[in-house]
Amino acid sequence: QTLRPADRDGTDTAILCAPPGPRRPRWGPRWLPRDGRLQAHAFVLCAGCSGLQREQGPADAPSEPELAGGGGWHGQIAGHEPSSSSDSAPVLRLLRGNGGGGGAPRYELDLQAYPADIAFAWLRYLYTQDDLALTWPLEEPSVRDAGAKAAAQGWWMELLKLAQHLGDWKLQLYTQDMLVGALTVQNWSQMASFAEQVQCTVLSEAALMTGLRQLLPHMMTSFRVTTGLEGPKRKDKDQASGQSATD
């Protein structure tokens, strides 16, 4: 349903995305709309994304008990944004209808800062909780191209950014775990920089520990102290290793 146009009994929200990038072999679905337009249900989006706000019509103004209860997008007043929301918060823009006698409402979500394949992966996880690594593999032993691996890591980083932008904490935890599992000696510094940028504490600590493990053997060697009880060969070997560590 995320790929077909809205109908009377189906999806009610159009998601505007950037066109998908060129598809690599064994990467992603075989087809995505070239215009970057996807479809979804507003109630699923609002239930799964805490950072998503809903623009309301006049008929959606809450009653006094609802105002007293407050909380979430149910408590918003028509024409007013919540005081705690930022200017960059994603909003379900009301296109037509008011949910009452005027017909079913239709919404539009602007995600044109993200390609359609990343938005489609977000919707797939939101609806089905599927393992996205089966369709968009982060680590493939058969792939030896460093550029392909870097592109895959960049794609998952963008997916984590989208999850944070929308407030989808389930997808955020999932992508965070995937990136932690992909840490290597070659990419730990890049991951640490990205984690600092998006304020992902778990990924940042894991990346720093990966880098620290590379320095640990040399650090332990530099702290080795001779006792004078070693044999001549062992003593000469320790002195040579200590000299190489300081160099």
C-alpha cells in the first residue's frame, strides 16, 4: 500500500520524498516510484512517531475534557502549534476534509530531504518490523569494494537521521544496533564523528572503545617495567619492545 496511490478505503497520507538513487546489485527493492511519492496511513504514522505533528482543521478542535487531558497530537488546537515543538518538526499537512461531515481528511508529509528508498525502508519497518538488513545489507562478506561498503554505511546513517527526525524510537534503536555491529578498525573514527553529530551516545561509546582497543597493546607495552630478575635474552627483548613503543 505504500507504493500505490491513495483510494477511498486505503491510505490517506502522501509522503513526498526525493527521487531514489541508482540501485546497486542485491540492494533494496527492484522498483520504487521515480517521483519519490509514497503512501501511508496517518494513524500509523502518528502512533509510531512521537516527533510527528498533525495539522488539524476547524472540526478537530478538542473539547474541554480533551484539553484537560492534553498530550500528543490529540491535544493540539486548530491553527496553533504546540509550544514545545521546534520549527523543523515534521508536520502532517492537512490537504482536504476535516474528519466530519466534510469527508475523510487527506494529509501530506514533506520528507524531500530524504531519498525515497530511505523513506520506504522507514515505512516498511514501521508497518512490519522486518529485518531491513535482508533487503539493504550493511555487511556482506562477498563485497570487497570499499566504496560499496561506505555507501551502505552512509545509507544506514541517513536512516538513523530520519528515525530521529520523526521520533521513531524503535527504528532508531534498530539502526543504532546495526551500526554498532558494523564497527571496524577502518571506520570507527567516522562512526564516532557521526555519533557525535547526531548525539547517539551508545554508538559514540562503542566507536571510541573500538579505537581504544587498537592502542591498548602499545599502551600496555609502554608500562612494562623490568625487575632485574629476567634473563639476558628476556631483558634485551623487553628493552627493544619498550624502545619501539616509545618511537
